[in-house]
Amino acid sequence: MPVLSPRSLLIFSSLSLFAACGGGAAPEGAPGAGAPGGGMPPMPVETVTLATRPVEQTTEYIATLKSRRSTTIQPQVEGFLTRIAVRSGDTVRQGAVLFEVDSAPQQAGLASLESTRAVRQAELEYAQQELKRTQALYTAGAVSQREQAQAETAARTAEAALKALDEQLRQSKTELGYYRVTAPTNGIVGDIPVRVGDRVTRATILTTVDENDALEAYVSVPVQQATQLKVGLPARIVDEQGKVIATNPITFVSPTVEPTQTVLAKAAIVDGRGTFRANQFVRVQLVWSSAPGVTVPLTAVTRINGQYFAYVVEGQGSETVARQKAVTVGPLVGNDYVVLDGLNAGDRLITGGVQKIGDGAPVMVGGPGAPAAPPAEQKAS
């Protein structure tokens, strides 16, 4: 066994005495010391007190916007397309020229009729002169009554022939106007599937003209919910974030069921006019009813194995703890869930700090609206 020197014996004795006096324990209140009683310190959380408010019962559908003044443009004559005066997307006024079809044969026929009219006009003038001369001779007794009657008949025949030709000319000019296809209403030109040089018939679709200021939302509602449909029901058009863009009432409910087992409802677009386009798809919420209910923020609810949970504060003063409650939620209203069961008005819902707590954990309410802590006393310098 090694022999210790007097200096080593003195150091060893001092260390033994320090350990026996508890020198290894941290003093109370020093950094690293546990909370009194060894419990978890309360976690600061934010809370809101739940209250009832009007909650709407809504269902969202995908609707199609259709123009009440949508016209399919087709020619009234056959021939080769010689001019396209517009482009897709152009805004046109009623009567504006859209297309022109080759009208050379029709113009040639019209010119022929106009030449024939000159002949008929000359024949009528000659027949009228002969009638006057015959009447004068008949009065003088130089011609018979039969000759006078023949002259009158010739004049009336020439006049009738001229009128018939004038009618042909009027019809030919009207048909010539059909070779210029014009816009029947104000609107926006749709797709143009034809090209210059194409031969078109009366069945050829040249384009469409839609007026976006006269739109209707076509909503197909499943027949199971059709009993709730009625004229005047609010229909809201919302964006991708659920923000309301326009609200218009239902103006028509179909009395029949479609082959897809849906019922067609229409809402005329008055609010938001000029914002949408024909054939546009939009999200529409039908507001069935409104009743008092409780809602909770989306961020205050957690989902575990398909079940929704929320934390509420129980207790008063320094003895407040978090309690986990199973809740049944309904549809989203904005950024809030509608609570169907599990929470009531007056409950103090924890909305901030949920990730740091568990059931029964002590908490310290310090959310928005909580009284601020008193300022610390300043030490005298």
C-alpha cells in the first residue's frame, strides 16, 4: 500500500469533510434547480371564450355561367368565304359585319333583273301611250270598243309585269344582303373555326356572339337536396380561398329531374356583372338556412386517428390546467369549424400554444386581451 505524504493527507481530509456537509447540492433558487415540489412549470397559452353566433348551413357546387344572349352564327346562303372581318374575343355591336360570302353570282343575277326592268318599264310606257291614243280615237268614234278594251288590257298587263319584276328585284337585293353575315346582338365573338376560302352552307357554324352582361349561373343540385330549393335562395360565388365575390338569388328551379338525377337551378348574375365570362366554371355556395351555433378556429383543432380534439382551460388563478375534449365538427365557415358536439358557449378554448401542452398540463393564460404582468421593481442604484 503506498504511503501518502502529509500534504496529500490534508487535501484528502478536506474533500471528505466538504462532501459530508452536502457541498455537491445546488442552492435553492440557483440555475438548474427544479420547481417547488418538482412539478412542471405552467405553459403560457392564448385563449378565447366561445360564444354563439349565426351559423349558415351551406353546400358548395360547381356551376357553369351561361349567357342569356348567346347566339350561334350560321350563314343563310351557300358559297365560298371571302372575308372574315373579326377575330375571336372582339367586342362587336349589333349590325357589325362579321363575315362575307362570295356574292358574284347573286350580283350578276341582280344586274340581269335590273336590265330587264328597263325593258318592262319601256313596255309599260308604250302601253299607256297606246291606251291614251285609243281612248281619244274611241271618243271620236274612230275605233271600236273592242280595240279600246284591248289597249286597256295591254296597259294593265305591262304594269303587272313591271310590278312582278320589282318584287323579284327586292327579293334578290334582300338575298344579296345575306352574303354579308352581321352580328344580331352586342357581344363578344367566340371561336372562329372557319377560314377564308372555305365553302360554307346554311348548316356551317361560323362563330358565336355572347353578351357577358346577361349571364346566369347553372347549378345542378342532387335530387336528395332538391326539396330545399326555392326561388330567392341566396347563391354565393366564391373564389379559391372561399371569399365571397358576388351574391345573387335563385331565379329559376326546374320542375323536372335531369337524367343525371339532379335538378337545375339558375341564378341571374346581377351582383358581379362584368366580372365573369360566358361558359366559365365557378364555385357556388347555396345558403340553405341560418341558426345560432358555436365555431372554433381551424388552428385550435387537432385530428388524431380520425377524431377531432380541442383543449379548454379549467380552473381559476394559478390552478388552471388544460383539458383535452373530443369534438364533432361540421363544415368550414371561412377559417372556422362549426362545432356540432363537445364544446359549449362559455368554454375557454386554447388557441395558441396547443403543441406544447397535454391533457392536465398546468397552463398560464396569456393570450390576446389578458391583463399584462405588472412591471418589475427597479433596484436602487
